Amino acid sequence: MSNVEVEFYWRPGCGFCAALDRPMSKSGFNVRKINIWEDPSAAARVREVANGNETVPTVIVGSTAMVNPSFAEVEAAVKAASA
């Protein structure tokens, strides 16, 4: 659908992450899932955009960072970045 990369920061046991992952995995988007518990630099990236917190899911599309977004918000960001 789009060649825009969607960075999807998550961690195991996160219900909000699992809920967002379902539509993301069916979307056809170019999604790169990053487990913040396995990647300290990813955890630091999330803290940068989430006011110092490791709040997941955090999704970054281009220059747009979203903390705990809805799938509709992610979809809108992908469409905007693809335009």
C-alpha cells in the first residue's frame, strides 16, 4: 500500500500494543515492530517523544510521533506521509 515506514514501538504484555497490532498487521503498511525491552535505543527514542516515559504503543511515521494512537490516527499519518 505504502512504502512509508511505520515504526511501531511495543513491549510484551501490553494490551494496548496487542490491540493496535491487529489492524496494523492487516493494513499492508510497511511496519517495523520494535520491542523496547530488547532495544535500549528504542526505549530511549520512545522517552524522547513521550515526555520522558516509556509509553507504548508509540508509533512514528516520518516526523510524526504518536503515543498510544488509534489505528485511524496511524492510517492518517501514513496517508499524509505518502502524499
